[in-house]
Amino acid sequence: MKDMKESYLNKLRKNKLKLTPKRRAIIDFFLYKDRYLTPQDLWRGLRKEFVHLGLPSIYRNLEAFSKCGILTKIQRPDRRLYYGLCKSENKHHHHIICIRCGKVREFSDCDLFKKKTIKGFKVISHSLQIEGICSNCR
């Protein structure tokens, strides 16, 4: 877990984001919980340690962490956004989410990444989220 934390801190450094106590606490919280969380989950978990922590600050940090590859963002069937630590070293990957228990797995089998154009469009980026039922829930 210590190696993973250092890897995430290095991503912050590479993206020229300061290693503030709040940002370190966010990474620690996700490592400790080891699951996908809503911004409100994170705020409730950290507000005892940081009494002046507001939800806007949480949202800004979650988006910054997503942009630099520390967190992944998914939308669950309840239509709410959830964030979790990105554990894949493969830069291009996607997620499959169990619609019953919320388990998330990463996968990198994606032919879209190889395509440069699709029907007259130049491909800049894409995101893909697959929903299914995991083996434990079947």
C-alpha cells in the first residue's frame, strides 16, 4: 500500500499539483476504504480532520485527481458520480461495473483507441463504461 501511495503522490508531482495535507488525506482515505466513493462520502470522512473543508474543495480535488490519472470517475445506476483509485498502470483502460453490488473492474481491451477517425470524425478521446452482473451476484 505504501508503494501505491507513493505512486499517486508522484502523479501529483508530475502534474504540478502541490502535496497539501488535504490531498494526502484524500489519497489515504481512498486507500483505506478501497472502494468507490461519492464526493459526499469523502467530505463526511474528512471533515473531522479538516474543519474548514467544503464540498467545492472536494469536487475540485476529485476532478484534478481524475485528470492526472489518480482517480477514475464512474456513474452508477443511481445516476450519481463515484470516484475510486485507478489501479491500472495501463493508461488507456475502461471499467465494468456490477449493477447489483457496485464492484468495479478495469479492462484494457479496446479497439477504439487504435482508430484515428470514425465516419468523418477525428477521434480525440473517448470514455466507455460497461455495466453487468459480477460472478458473485449471479
